[in-house]
Amino acid sequence: MLPLNKDYAPPIKKIISEAKNAKIAIICSPNNPTGIAYTDEELKSILDTGILVILDEAYAEFNGHSGLELLNDYNNLIVMKTFSKAFGLAGFRTGYCVSSEILIDSMSKVMLPYNLNLASMKIAEYAIQHKDFMINSVKKIKENRKYLFGALKELDGVNPIQSSANFILFETENSKIIYEELLNRKILIRYFEGKNYLRVTVGTYEECVKFISSLKEILNAC
């Protein structure tokens, strides 16, 4: 596991340097928990090393871009997708991968039989047939993310990171106190033990407004 750069950007040079000593590179884009996505050029520079790249695109719908087109030029790429995030079907544990024919054939040889139940398959099929619902949901989340990022940026002592996912990571002092005070107000966000970072999921506009209002009150009291 390689740490991010100080500006939270992907450590591309470090990944390329370490590729010669590794067989597989697992990349999450957009990243969790920063929400920062890799560009196609960054992915190409890693793929050009010849290493097998597994690209986890669990949050890609919120980014509006996918590395799927890179499969036309690279046979050392596996793109992993899920119905858990943008489709809101986390409880069904359903996903899939897209890759070159030779890699899919190799994976099929070691794949467990009946690895997906009928209910999950039917739900996934239904979700694909009604993709417009997901697209509209993602559009609303992007709009609310823009508001939430702007509101966080205006707060003194809060440093939000521009996100391409459905959450925003922000740096602030007294993170544990803030987390606990929000929890007392029935607002649950992600706290990282011993770190001055918190991560908030983008909800409805009303939820975002309530969160910002509560956060302002807590910051003023700290």
C-alpha cells in the first residue's frame, strides 16, 4: 500500500517505480476516502509498465468518467464495477468486472460456481433496465456535492478536498469532538481515529443544509 502525496494526489511516480517489484496494482478511482480520481493519462502511465492493473470504479458514476475505454488499448487492465453505490444496492453484494478475453477466461477457471444468487441477478437486471433512475440520482448528488463543498470551504478551520465521489473528506481540528457532537444531533459521519479528518456522505439538499448548520454551531463552540 502506497501513501498519497501531500496534496492528496495519487502517487503516480511511486506506483510506476514500484511496479517493477510487483505483479498487480490495485487502484481505487475515485479514491476512498479522498474522492480524488485518476486521469486517463495517469492510468496509461501505470498500464504502460506492463503490470496487471485492477481498477476499482465503485464510485465512478459520481465522477462521470470511466477507464473502460482504456480496455481497447490495454489487455493488462481489469475494471471492477458495483451496484452498491450509485444504484444504491449495497445489500445485494452485486458487481462485475470487464477485461480482455484472455483475462476473463483465466478468472473463469478459478471462479466459484453459483457465486451470485438469483435474487441479486434479477435485481441487477432490473436496475440496468431502469438506469435513468440512477442517472437522475447521481445528478442530484453532484449538485448537492457542489453546494456542500462550497459551504465547507467557507468555514474557518475547515479544509475540504475536492471530491469526484459521493462523499467529501475534510481536515479540521477537534475532529473527535465534532464527530461526537454531530452524533448527539443524530448526524453520523466518518471519523478516523487519531486523525484530524472527517468524511461526510452527500445526502439530500435538506440533509446537507442541516449538516452545515450543525457544524457551524459546533465549530463556534469549540
